Amino acid sequence: MVERAMGLIQENFITSSGPGGQNVNKVATAVQIRLDVFALRLEPSVFNRLKTIAGSRMTSKGEIVLTARNFRTQEANRDDARQRLTAMLEDAQIAPRLRKKSRVNRVGKEARIKAKKSRGTIKANRGKVDW
């Protein structure tokens, strides 16, 4: 297992299953990236969104752990893991738009009630026919 630390991100190279034939038994091509989220000092709202997005990939210590093993080379797996981590962090930065409560005017309310009454009479007329 080869390990690299660069600031907040740690990379571990591990042996992988998947494509590569005998190569996967010899070479550590899969990458495991760890990011300490607490060290990023995110706002609480952004942190909560990131926690939701990360799901089970976030540990109780506040680390996001991503494993990439889709490709045959370390470089491709490293790029894949970094892109996924970047996308996760960017998605957490975007605040959801607040829903505005819709308001129905008087005419709309009357039309809705009229439609409900007509549906009710149609349904009330269903049933057993008394000959």
C-alpha cells in the first residue's frame, strides 16, 4: 500500500479487483482518497449539505473516504476520485431554492370547489341499481 499526503487530502493506493487481469494482483492501481472536512472550516449549512451528499462515505471523524478502481492505471483512478470529490464539494456549496407558497385567488377556489362537487355527485350516483 502506497500512501501520499497533500495538505488536507490523503491518497492511498491499494490493490484493486476489476479490469486489468494479472496486473491487478501485482500493482496497486486503486486509489482511496480521504479528506478531513473539519479542516475545511465550512459554514454549518454547507457542512450539513455535504454530510447529506456524502452519506455513508463520511466517517464519524469527519473524513470523506472515496475509493476509485474503475480504471487500470493509478493516474486515471486518481483523476476519477478527485473529480468525484470536487463535484461533491461543489454540489454542497449550492443552496437549494426556497419554495414560495402558492396562493389561489377567489375565482380559483370557487372553481376547485365546483369541480369537487361535480366529481362527488358522479361518484355518489355510482353504486347498486335498485330495480
